[in-house]
Amino acid sequence: MENKGDMMLHHLHMRITQKCASGYLLEINNRLSDQTASLMFDPHEKHIIWGEHTELAVFLMANEDQFRRLLHNKKADSFFIDFELDFSLLDGKDIRAFNDKRNIVVSDHGDLYVIQESQNVQSLKSIRMAVIMNLWKPGAVVF
């Protein structure tokens, strides 16, 4: 887990372990702890059947929008046994704020946050100035 501002970044690993009539069995584990979760996913119906409600499973359910985007992005015919994927999820990510194209997503030395359009323009000027001061080198062009 890494701290990204007010959100925690969880590094996870997914493996498809078997095919069943109702879809595929997915085993997910946290790369930095012994937490595991199992679930069934049907790539055609986009249906999830959650297994035991472990700590990791509860985290995945709480961040289901992010997790579903990951699963739905994979084409149904590309699911197969022994497929593995490393991925990360942000705990508490405001999906609407991150997807709103009027907002600005800022990554600042490991902190990740959204500046909404309705917020004060001064905060944008402050961030821009900080970026310029940190990145500017003699001869560099800054926009």
C-alpha cells in the first residue's frame, strides 16, 4: 500500500484459476500482505459472484467501480486459465471527479488528487508555479 494524498494505493495481483459454467474463478492477492480474495466473473454477462468476504474482498467491493472497469476492459474472448495481471486500485477514489474532463488530476511527488473546476483558480496558479520552479532549467521552455 502506498499513500496517495488521502487515498491508499493497493498493489494487487489477479490470476484466473479455472473456467466454470458461470464464468471464471479469479484469485486476487495483495502484493504487500497475505490478503486474498476469490470471486467468479462472467465476462459475457459482466456478473460478479463474490466468494468469502475477506478483508481484500471487502476492499474490492468498496471500490467495485474501479475493479469492474478493469474487468470490463478485458475482452470476453481473452479470458483464459492462468492469465495473470498486476494492477493497482485507489481506496476511496472519487470516480466522478477523476472522470470529469473539466477537472484537473494532479500527481505531486506521490500525492494524487483532483482539482475541481469550481475550485479557486488561484490553486491552479500555485500548482503551475510550483511545477515551473521544480522543473525549470536554463534554456528550457515552459508553457
